[in-house]
Amino acid sequence: MEQQLRNLTEAMFEIKKICCIGAGYVGGPTCSVIAHMCPKIHITVVDVNQARIEAWNSNTLPIYEPGLKEVVELCRGKNLFFSTDIDKAIQESDLIFISVNTPTKAYGMGKGRAADLKHIESCARRIVAVSNGYKIVTEKSTVPVRAAESIRRIFQSNIKPDLNLQVLSNPEFLAEGTAVNDLKNPDRVLIGGDDTPEGQEAIQALCAVYEHWVPKNKIITTNTWSSELSKLVSNAFLAQRISSINSISALCEATGADIEDVACAVGMDHRIGSKFLKASVGFGGSCFQKDVLNLVYLCEALNLPEVAQYWQQVIDMNDYQRRRFASRIIDCLFNTATDKKIALLGFAFKKDTGDTRESSSIYISKYLLDEGANLHIFDPKVRKEQIICDLSHPSIFQDASGQASRLVTICNDAYEACDGAHAIVICTEWDEFKLLDYEVIHKNMLKPAFIFDGRRVLDELHPKLQKLGFQVETIGKKITVQRIPFTPTAEVPKFSLQEPPLKKVKL
Ligand code: NAD
Ligand code: UDX
């Protein structure tokens, strides 16, 4: 059946073999859960990165995600396979997920804002080059609106007589750290396709895969463009909530209100809801910044400057929050961090992941390194090489030596990081940071000993910590020492991992 062209009078097309291009944070977990939920579907996840595929086939998976190893071990070698033989997997499949990375462009037109679709295009060209018969090609990566049109054009321009490729959009909404649960119990599954009989048939075939475990009323179908746009807008709304609460955290610090109380009171209105109202050092991760910037770029390209400016503000507020937090640390440390040992706890962009992409820890580190601080960093899941690599990026470490390792030490545990330190800076909300023996830590620190809690993880310990002698400074709570108030300059210096800054950032 799969090697023949589809004729709409035939019985509904059944997906028996799936190929997923891209074995990353989305492709790996998504296909592992589909394999687990659909034992009769044969799934091959492929990637150009051989080391990544080898890791998926080993006991040490390339990504840390709670519950993932168990799912992989249940299915791998039965109906779940990881391979670098991309062409073979494409040829044998009924459905192809494109789950490759779509980072912010780091060059040329749209640099620093537009999504780089070069990997999507290369997948489309490979698919049309090696395929025959009928296949459903599904965008799982997050893409700008109308990206599917480019894929269709590549297909149409290279079409062969024995080939029929249908294009769908099926964006992924999983969050890292909770991916397995998000995939098993999604709020919704969104599938967009052409409003033609062929398009609708392809949608139904993909719906049937999800119906193995997702209730029908949670599977929604739309046209392709609504599906693509809904993904960008979902992430933009989530990021906007964080920037909104973070903006109010600055007001709390200036007035004596407590952001946790305000978030609780505001979130109890069921029209607003309590989720995503946690003030922090700013949102990180590979998606929020990239997708909001993508939305901004799209609006600009469509001549909607007011809409673009509105969403740009979400990013600007996030940059401001990171800078504000770093500035507070330096103010409290008597306006200088030069040669001071600072323990930075948490480098991942959130707890329960080893992912550091766009982590606020990188930017807080940057500001402290600019001041000449000696950073001693500990994270339970991030590899030492990853931290050094992130901090050695030219947009982050601007010392002539280019060697971040000169001012950065990666520690094996939190006690080692805090030993002899002037201050502890908590950037990731790992639960284990609540369980540390702060009496021992305080004894071994220089005095006054500071804790800067950028995640409100130590709220319940505050009285105890203060009794031990710590000066505790937290996001969204009034500052406890006399300090020169931070005045943001009108001109906000911007930098990103993708775009080296033009000048050194001054706090
Ligand atoms: P990732 O970088 O972890 O993985 C992408 C993989 O694709 C890499 O291993 C890369 O080697 C591979 N790849 C790139 N081009 C290829 C090609 N031509 N052939 C074969 N393999 C190729 O990225 P990710 O975090 O999994 O994100 C993938 C997409 O999903 C992005 O568009 C992202 O925005 C979106 N998304 C991510 C998340 C998330 O939490 N990470 C959630 C929802 C959606
Ligand atoms: C996000 C979306 O949640 C998910 O639906 C999408 O598919 C991918 O992007 P992810 O980036 O993995 O997922 O994690 P998320 O839980 O959304 O957190 C993103 C960042 O926001 C993290 O740095 C997190 O610490 C921060 N955050 C989140 C806050 O600062 N406050 C909050 O209240 C929630």
C-alpha cells in the first residue's frame, strides 16, 4: 500500500511506519511516547548527528528527561529504532515527522530575529529526492506561518510521476522536564492541513495515530496556517505572562509588596489562572525567545509595526529582568564583584533538564564575569564542558584571552561551590537546593554571607537562613540593604548567543 499512489476511493490510509527526522529534545521523546502508546507502529528516529544517535542507542540517553529512559527501554529494538540511515527510514515510512531545529538566524537578512529554516528545507529536498509512493510529511518543528508553503513548493518543483506527498502541520507543545507526561496527557493535539479531500484524508490518518491514547475532543484540526501560527502564539502568550509578572516583581522590590502574594491573589481569579506567574531571573530555553522574535519579525515583514513592538516588549522585559538581578547582586556586594568568589547554583534553564539553551544563568554569569567575579558553578545535570562552552561564546565572555575557564570553576557539588564564597546566587529552581545544610555552608563562607534567590526556592527557609546570619535577597521582595537604586538606561544593550554584541555591556 505505502509504495502506491493514493486513490481516495480506497479505505482510509493507515499509518504503520513513521520516520522522524531530528533526534533532539522533541523528536526523541515524542517518538518514544508514540512508540509506547502504539506498539503496532514501527518508528525510526534519524539524525545527521551520529554521536546523538549512538547515545539514543546506549544506556546514557543524550538528553535528561524524567521518565524517558524507562519508555525508551520498553520500546527500543521492538518498535522504536534510532539510526543515521536517513534515506532508508524516509523510503520505508508512511509518515515523516520533521523535528529538526529552527534556531534564530545568526547571519544575513533577519539576523537575530527570523527563524533559520535551512534544516527544514534540507529535509524537504531529501524527502522528495529519495521518496516514492504516498507519504504524509508533517512539520513538528516550530516554524513561521506559511513555512508549509515552502515545503510544498519544493515538493511540487521536484515531483515525480510515482510520488504523492501531503504536507501537514502538527506542532509540539511539550515542555522540557515534563515532556513524557505532557506527551502522554496533552492539553491538546493540533493538526493543520489543506482544505482539500486529500488534505483532510491525511489529517484523519494522523488523528488515528493520536487516538490510540488521546481523547478525540482534545485533537483539534485546522487549516495549515492556523496550526503554524497557534504554536508561535501559544509560546508568545506564555512568555508574555512571565514578563508581566517579572515587571511587577520590580515594583514589589521597590514598594514592599511581595510578588508571591501578588501572583497568588491575581492567579486566584479563574479568568487569569495561577500557572506561569512565577517571578524569576527571566525565562530561558530554546523556544520562548526564538519564537517571540520570530513573531516580531513576521509582524514587521507584514507591515504591522505596532504589533511587532508589542511583542518585542516581552523580550526586552526579559533582558531587563536578567540585568536587574545581576545589578542587584553587585549593588549588594558593595558595588564590586571584582575577584570575589561567587557560587552560582543551577545552570539549566529550568529544573529537571540538562538543557542550557538561552538559560538566564548564562546571562547572569556574563554580567558577573564582566565585573571580574570568580564564578564557581554547580548544576546537578549540566555537563562541565557544556557550561564552559556556553560561557566561552564571544557574546558572553569578552576577555582578550577568550578563556572563560580562567574565571570559572565547575564544581562537583553545591558545598564545594559555596566554600569560601562571598555570595550564593540561585539561578535554577532545583529541589535539592532546598535541602542543603545551610549551617555548614554559612560557616564556610566569607561574612557577610549573601544569598540571592532568583527563583524563590528558599522562601520557606528565610527565617532560618536569616537566623544563621545570611543576608537573603530574593526576586520580587523588598531589598534589605541600603543600595543605590538601579536606573535602567534608555538604551538597552542587547546580545544573544546567536548574535555577538557590538560593545561590552555596562551594568
Ligand atoms: P534539537 O536541536 O534538540 O534537535 C534537532 C535535531 O535535528 C538535531 O539533533 C540535529 O542534528 C537534527 N537535524 C538538523 N538537520 C537535520 C537534517 N537535515 N537531517 C537529519 N537531522 C537533522 O532541537 P529540539 O529542541 O528538538 O527542537 C526541534 C524543533 O521543535 C524546533 O523547531 C523547536 O522550536 C521545536 N520545539 C522544541 C521544544 C523543546 O522543548 N525543545 C518544544 C516544542 C517545539
Ligand atoms: C516551552 C512551552 O512551555 C512549551 O509548551 C513549548 O512546547 C516549548 O517551550 P520549555 O521552554 O521547555 O517549554 O519550558 P517552560 O516550562 O515553558 O519554561 C520556560 C522558561 O520560563 C524557563 O526558564 C522557566 O524557568 C521560566 N518560567 C516558567 C518562569 O520564569 N516562570 C514561570 O511561571 C514559568
